Amino acid sequence: MIVSETDSRPLWCPFVRVGEQANGAAENRPDGSFHCLGSQCMAWRWQPLQADDAFKNAVKKAREDLGETDKASQAKAVQHVIANRAEYGLPTKPYLGFCGLAGIPEK
């Protein structure tokens, strides 16, 4: 499941090992938690930034900004948007991820 790091927090961690302790604490977690640690875990993987509708709209705007109208200018506009993501209101770093223990999940 691909989720935000915040949404991963209540999910059960497959690495948790519960011992026979009286308090039922997780043996491999000093704080006794059972939940996903998100990017604090070595198995966490960030979902690469996608070419979604917002990105496609930014490319259209970049073509206008650059005064490029022919089809060959598409690649130039894409490179411009990638280099200036924040200028177009796009995320500059990944914000969705998943537990990499079982490979890449389907969307």
C-alpha cells in the first residue's frame, strides 16, 4: 500500500517481534510500539514523484512561459518543470512511500 508517512504510522510493522514479557512489549522496540516507523525504518521506500495531472498542467504552462508551441518543445518544457518544480507549485521531494519488505505495491 502506498501511503503518506503520516498515514503509515498506525499500520502494523512486519518487523515487530512480541516477546513473552509480562507487559507484552515488543522485544525489538525499546518504546514497546508495534507500528510503522515510516522513513525511520530501513525498509521504507519513497514512491518516486509522478507525472500526474498537476505535472502535465505545469508542462503546458512552461511551454507558454518559454514561448514554445511546437511539439518538439515538449521535452524542453518537461526539463524546465523538473528543474523548477517549486515554481510551478509541485512537490520537490517524494511524499508517498511504502514498506519495501514485500516489494513495490500496486497502486
